[in-house]
Amino acid sequence: MKKKVLIVGGGLGGMSTAIRLASEGFQVTILEKGDRLGGKLNKRGGKGFSFDTGPSILTMPWVLEKVFAHANRDINDYLDIVRVEPGWRTFFEDGKTLDVSSDLPTMLNEMKKTSHEDANNLFNYLSYCGKMYELTMKSFYKKSINGLQDLRSMHPVKELLQMDPMKSMDAATRRFIKDKHLQQLFNFLVMYIGSSPYHAPAIMSQLTHVQLGLGVHYVKGGMYKIAEAMAKVLEELDVEVRLNCEVEDIITSNSRAEGVRTKIGEEIKGDLVVSNLEAIPCYKSLLKEHHESFKEVHELNKYAPTVSGLVLLLGVDRTYDQLAHHNFFFSKDPRKEFKQIFDEKKLADDPTVYIGVSSKTDETQAPEGKENLFVLTHVPPLKEGEDWSIYKDNYREKIITKLERMGVSDLKKHIEYEYTFTPNDLENLYGANGGSIYGTVTDRKLNGGFKIPNKSRILSNMYFVGGSTHPGGGVPMVTLSGQLTAELIMEEQVKVNRFIG
């Protein structure tokens, strides 16, 4: 008899789990409160402009390839994935600009503009970052990990020491890179997972290998095509998808989840429950009646939320030739910026601003002669009861003024479409803890760089997927969380069947 799995939330993690389990013969139902699948990977548009409202950069495409391969599908039949060059363009307050490229001769030439010494040391730096990635592939990206004990079981002591556990990512960067512009550039890669280079462990230097070694990619037609492609596979695998179906409670009996209760009062029974809603919000809302939930939330507080963001979707009636597909307008003082956001939990006086212009690669995303600017500025996660509407207008003005000062001339005059997402919107739409974009912060002192375990510690048949859980945030990590959790479920079902047999 097929085991029935209920998945609460149809984001990338939930869909990835569903595809893997359905491919292995499980009966799977996804319950999604929104009107389409995808979670934070979503889309919006108007006046001929199209925007991806969540992830705008695709790295490690092999993760998506594996999802489709496990379902005996070829990803190329569903998606047109292209490499983006340069990976991103950087703008500094002193007028310097640098391109980041996965073409190493090009990258060397870019670095020589700033520092011949650092350019000469690039291959040593990349070798270090590549080693960190290889170590991660043996454990973090291979299996569901609960903490240091699991990591020790998967690596000899020599490899654990090679991870430089006592160093921060910033310390690792400074070991190889001396120029302040290049240090800021490589350190900022950790913001792909919403963390601080001064707090994140050195092993996160692997993000340089991910960018330069594996490259930056984009999906033609928009990143939301990933969700549409996965939804198509779900349909082909006969996965039941219920949209506009909000789960109000997870029904429990002692240490087991028995099913869910929807907003309209329908009770749906299942053998296993997977939450694509982040663990802490899940315990606070869907499991609030369980006697151990309050204690578990307290235990999980070390897994603090990452940064949130103010997102401006701007359709402009002109092109900005100096912009690439991905652009970063850096702060003048990165240490001060990160201290304000991560330590003081306040808005940065001089924030780094990201602009994604997918119409540079994909002309379908904006009318001819116009461009779609996805503008993201990272901000601290929401405090309890905080209302971001009191900051929105002033901070938008600060961002626009900075961009105009740094070369995006007369931006205000050329906006003909605009839509804004605040941290409150991210929290309300996706249940994100504090409006977090990337799930759980990677902090070597706070949580050792680990994420929330994929299996609940208080319910024996309940699991978590998504950015707050192992292995973390971002398209590849969230997708991988679904795959690793599905494999954990399958392993445990084999043990159960052996016991029964």
C-alpha cells in the first residue's frame, strides 16, 4: 500500500520533495495557500514588463538536473538554461567598476585593473575555494545533516581541519586578496545566502567557486519557468496539487502527525507530513496546540532569520547601457554596512543595492527600447510586530538617490511601472520568519553554520524543507533540501519495513 505524504506549501523545496517521492511510488498531495506553485520563486508584471519577484540568479544547475533525472526526465526538454556573462558587474563609490566572469582570462584582466598582486594570486584563491566546495559535496550536499556529530561521521579529522573552522569567510578572503575592492566583491558573495562574511565560516568561500568555477545561469522566459517546469512534472507523476488551500493546523496524536486541517475545516489524513513553511513559523502557527512546540521554538532560536529586503520592481522607458544582467552598487564601508544590518539590526546608512535586468539576456521581459529593473536592498529581519510602511518611502528615496548618484541617471524620471515588496509582504505571502529571504543565517558562533534539521525532533513522521533547513537558502540549496529530505524519508521507510517484516 502506498504511503500518503502531505506537503504543506508548494515552494521549490516542497515541489522537489514531491517529485522525488512520487517518482519512488509515494502518494503525494501538495497543499498550497496561493493561487500558483513556486513560493518565493514567483512573477509579476505590468505595462509589458515581466519580473521574477524572488530568485533572479541560478547557480549549480546540476541540482535541478538531478531532480528531473530522478523522475526519468531530461531537464532540457523543459527548460532553456543559459550562462550569463559577465556573471555580475560591480560599481564602487569611488567610480571603479569591475566585472565578475567565469571566463578566467577575462577575470584575470579585470583583477589586474585593480591589483596585479591579487590577480597573480587568483589561482591559489580559487584552489582554496574549490577545495571547500569539494568538501561540502562529500557531506552538506550529499545527505541530511543535523549538526557537528553528523559532519564528523562523514569526514576524517584532516578534512574537518581543512574547512578552517576557526576562520570567518572574511579572514579566508583576506588571506588571498589584499585590495579592498576585491575583498568587498568576493566577501559579498555570501549575501547569496543572506549572511555576513564576518560571521559566516570560511567554508562559505566555496561560493566563489560556485560563481567563477560553475558560472551564473538564467532560464529563458524568466526564472519562474523553473516552477512551471516542475509543476508539469508533478502533473505527469499524478501528484495531487491543491491551490488556494490554506492549512490551518497540523493534526497530531502524541508524537505523530496524523494529517492537516484546512482553513475551511477539511481534515486530510496522511502517513507523513512535510512542511515547506519554515520550521519556526510552523511550530508557532500550525503546531501551536502541541505541548512541545513552545519549547522547540526556544531551542531553534539559534537558527536566526537571514536578512529581509526592500524590493522595487521598476519598468523604465529607456535602456541603461552601462548595466549588465546582474549589477551591484556597493557601499563605501562594507564593515560598517554589515555591522549595522547584522549586529545592530538597523537599516544601513549606505546600503549595497542589487539591480537585476533580465531583459539584457531575454528580450521578452521588457518592451523594445525599455528595461525591467529588479532592485533589491537587504535590510534586517522584522522585529515582532514591526510595520515596514513607516520606512518604505524614505528608504526607497535613499536607494533611488544612490543609484542616480552612481550612474543610473535620471532614474526617477524614467519609471513608468513600479511595484514594491516590503519585509511585511514577504512574511505575509510566504510565512517567512521575520520576512527572511534566505531562511536561516549562516553564523559560525551562533549555529556553527548549520541549518534547522530536516526532521522534526518532536514528531516522528514530520519533516521540514526550504531555506531555513539543511542545506540552506537559494534556488539550488532549497531544491536540494527537498531531495535530501525525500532520501531521508525513503531511508527511514526502509528501516520501518524491515522492522515490520
